[in-house]
Amino acid sequence: MSFSILSTGRALPKTILTNEELCSFVDTTDEWIRSRTGIGQRHVCMEESLTELAAEAARRAMASAGVGPGDLDLILCATISSDYITPSLACTVQEAIGASCPAFDVSAACPGFLFALDVADGYFARGRAKRILVIAAEAMSRLMDWRDRSTCVLFGDGAGAVVLGPGEGLRSLSIQTQGRTNVLYVPAARGNLPGRARGPESYAVMDGQEVFKFAVTAMCRGLRGSIRDAGLSEADIDWVLPHQANMRIIEFAMSKMKIPRERFLINIERLANTSAACIPILLDESREQGKFKKGDLLAMCAFGAGLTSASAVIRWEID
């Protein structure tokens, strides 16, 4: 017995930052951003805390599933941009929604949602849980150097959530890590010991070319591997939910996979890269739009700092 997705939910900051607005304080243009990334705007946390976003996504998913705070056996949050170093985002969300179950974070960068699903799978396999809330929430805007157009144009903020229950929806799930710290990282905050030299600013640093090469390989390899592990062919897949990192990466994957392009779900133009939150936000949007029918097979894949990657095939079991 593994798990099935019982419901989904999402929450986005109120403030939308368009490329044109970004150009007023970053040395770039709308054409430069769109041609290289496919992004036209992103949501950013100007009024909301990440806890507020994550809790709202959680409440929507719980309401859709008919699940109350007391029904939860575990809360998992995938994030690298929590409001606090400690306590975890999962703890602050637990408090916000009035739950009392164990709660902890999973830090795996952009594939964090799929890593959290893998953790949840273990709880179901051991009979330790009947209802698990998995949230992926990121405020990537707080980790950006807004003078660096090579990174700040790429990311947005948001939260997505799912409620899981025992079932046979999970068909395959794989997570990978290859330790390459210098390709994509965010330095720790400056220390404050007496006499210590000032450390680096806590901004994202990225080798764009290396990330691109890793990403296109990881996406295609991950999707093919999970489809194979599920005992399926590419033709069996109804929908692909790729990590929304860069439209050029998604288009490369489209060209290499034997899955029609129209089956790839995309929202990067409106939301940019919300890191771990990309897939659950896309999942909830697509559900709301009526794209999925019961029995559909969804392939998911994400990659990020670490370097980490993950992929999964899940059978949609919501009517």
C-alpha cells in the first residue's frame, strides 16, 4: 500500500511583478527575459509571509479533501526559504492551521515536493499515517540579488499543497543527488562573531550553462526512468508536469520525449520558477481547469541545487 492524492490547493502572493516593471530597476528588457526563459511575470511576497501562503494552500487542499487539522498524521513542508531558520516552516504552518501532528521540513531545492512525497511514501508503507499534508512553499524573491539579471528574472513566490491518503496512486518515484555545490547555491547568512570578517551575502549564485546542461539531461532521464519503472511507455502518459525552470529546458525535453507537446503542462510565463512549489501549483491549476480525469497518468520531474533531481508517475484518482 502506497498513497493517492486526495486533494490539491495553492496560494500566490497578491503582488505581480511584470518584466516591464522589473526593467525599471534591473538592467534588462522584456525581450531579453522572454527569449531566454519564456517568463513574462512573477508573483512576489510583498505583504505575505511564507507561513501565510503555505497555510492558505494547506487550508484549500484540506477543505477540498474534507480533512480537518485533527485528521492529519503528519505535515511535510518542502522549502529552502522559510520565514525562520528555526522553527521549520512545517511547525509554523502546524500552528497556523491548528494541527497537532508531527511536522518537519524537507530541504531539497526545486525537487523538494517530490522528495517530500518520497518521505510520505515511507510513512504509508510502514502504516504510520492515514492522512499526510505535503506543502511546497517558496519565497525565492528574498534570496535574489535584484541587481543580477541572470538570476533574479527567473524566480517567483508561491505555495502548493496536497493531502495524501493510503492508495495505489503512486506508480513510481525516484530521487537522485550528485554533490556539485558550486553550480547553484545560496551562501549562509553572515556570522557575527567578534573579529570575524564579513561573509558573503545570502543571494543565489548560479552557473547558468552548467545548470542548463544538468537540467535537460535530468529531465529526460528522470521522466524516462520513472515511466519505465512504472511499467509504462511514453505513449501511456496523459500529462507531464515538468519543473517550470526555463521554457527552453522544457522545449528541449519536449523535442526528445515521445510524448505529444500538448500533454506538457506549462505556467512559467505567468508564475516563473517557484522552485519546490512549481509542480503542486501546476497540479492544482490543472485540476481546477478540469484537465485531469480519474485514471489519468501524470509524469512529474524536477531538478535543482545540490545537484538534486526527482521524478514520479502518479495515477490521478480524483473524480
